[in-house]
Amino acid sequence: MPLPLPRRHEPHAETFLSLGGVSRRRALLLLGALLLSAPSAQARHFLFQDYGPAPKLTPPDRIVAVAALLIDAQTGQVLYARNPNQRLLPASTTKLMTALIVRERLGNRGLEGNVRVEEQDRAEPSNIPVVPGETISVFNLFHALLIESANDSARTLGRWVSPNDTVDGFVDMMNEKAVAMGLFNTHFHNPNGLPAPAGTHYTSCADLMKIFQAVLRYPDLRQICSTLEFTFHSASGFHRLHNHNRLLAYFPGMGAAKTGWTVASKHTYAASCKRGGRELLLTLLDSQDKWSDAQILFNWGFAQSSTPTDTQSVDAVSTGGPSFSSVPNVPPLAPAPAGRADGR
């Protein structure tokens, strides 16, 4: 468990004004320079306020997500659930199912191989546009898919493993897989989570949790989902990928995750966090602020016993088990650091 970082104390004006031989004007100038060089209030709070062996806790019911599910990764026990079976838009967390199916098809080959891009693979928006006719390694496509959330990488990989070499054929595979996994509150219209006709593309926190658990069983996918940056060249140029998970490398124990966001879906999230040898898994759907929600739930979850008296499992929740929480009234958590405007 990480140790708390030391607090930084800003100097008081009185300290300078009481120094002999120093004019008031010079003292104020010195004070201003020191304050400007100090970290911002947001950075101070994010870095120092809520971490350590006994972080300040916020009641989980303070989260703003419409649906949430927090479980112990080892036992599968549910620590917190809110509307876990409600059908909501998954946005780019859809790509977890895409990654899972393609990885299963690769089997012992791992992430080896190359894919020739076709015109049907193109999608907008995409930060890493594919060029029809170019050949890209499966390894690079997986990194673009899970780190930069590239929409056309999802179409390229899906079409590549489709039995009829079409994106639509792969979407059929996604829905067949959902049924096989018992995900009865999930249906897909595309492999990337872009806006789709109403009622054709949805999942629930309980279903998304099962998909996320299956993805994490592959060490190579877990590693990619927890990679901060990755670079590669393609026909469209040099690409430096930045993980959309803003809590990675900031929040203690943060591991593999996949983010999502569209105007309609709001924030969506599947994330893992490990402290002291214990790992928790979280899914969020339709949140106004997944970064705050994730901090609240992970900090609260780690403060709970590893063997809670309520032994609900994800399967029990997905069949209609109750939501629950019980914590004292404590101060709210600090905001996450600033990040990209797209919110993913």
C-alpha cells in the first residue's frame, strides 16, 4: 500500500513581513513568486489529500453515475451496486468485447500477425486513421484499440476475424458471444461504441463486468489496458498513443481500464485497482464524472473487509440482487487532474 505523500505548506505573508531589513513591497513580491511556484490547489488536493493507508472516504451513494458495480476480483463478492442490470449506452467500453473476441480467435498465436486494411474498416472520428491498402500489425492495432480507443482499429480487427470478412459479420459474433456469456442485458450494433439507432446498442454494469473480467484473464490485454503511452508508425504517420484513463499513474494502485464517452452515453468506465495484494474491479455507466466516481468507490471499497458478510456475487446481482451501501457521512473526495477535453 503506497505511503502518503508529504503535504506542502505555503508560507504565510506574516513570515516575510516580520523579517528585519526587508521592505513590505519586497516581501510581498517574494511571497507572490513563491505562491506562483507552488502547485495548484487542484493538484495539491489530488496528489496529497486522499491517498495513503487511511484516505478520507466519501459515501459511495455520493457518486453521480446512473449505474455502478464494484467487486472483489478474487472472491467475486459485490461491495457496491447501483442499478447493475439497467440497460445503458456503453460507448467505447464496447471495445472490450471486440478485444476479447479477437484475442480468443488468435489463441496461442498471441498478438502476432498482420492485417491488410480495407475501405470498410474506416471510421470517424479516429485519432489514428487507417489507410486502405496498408498493412498494420495486430500488436499495434490492439494498442490503438485499447489505449487510444481508435474506432477504425476496432472495425479492422473485427472484420479480420469475421467468417465472412465483414464488419457486420463481426457484430453478429459479438451478439452471439453475449448470449453465450449470459449477457442478457447486452446487444451490439457496432464494434466500437459509436452512436447507433435507439435500442440497438446497450449493456449493463453487471454484463460489462463479466466482459471486463474475461478480458483481464489475458495477461497481454491486461498489460495493454494499463499502458500509459505507446508509439508506432503507420501509413498515416507517426503515432504517440496516450491512455485515456486519466487516473493511470495518478491514483494509487490503478491498473487496467477502458474508458468511454459520447454525448448520449456520458462517461462509461471499466477499471481495476490493486492495493496491498487485493484487487477491486469497477464498472460505471452514464456518469457525469467517472473520475470522481471511481476514486470514491475504490477508496471506499479498499476500506471494507476483504470478507464482507454479504456474499453477493456478480451472477447474483445480474439476476436482480439488491443494491446496498452503508458508510458514515464523511467529506467529499478531491477532483481528478485536468485532462483531455473529450472526457474519454
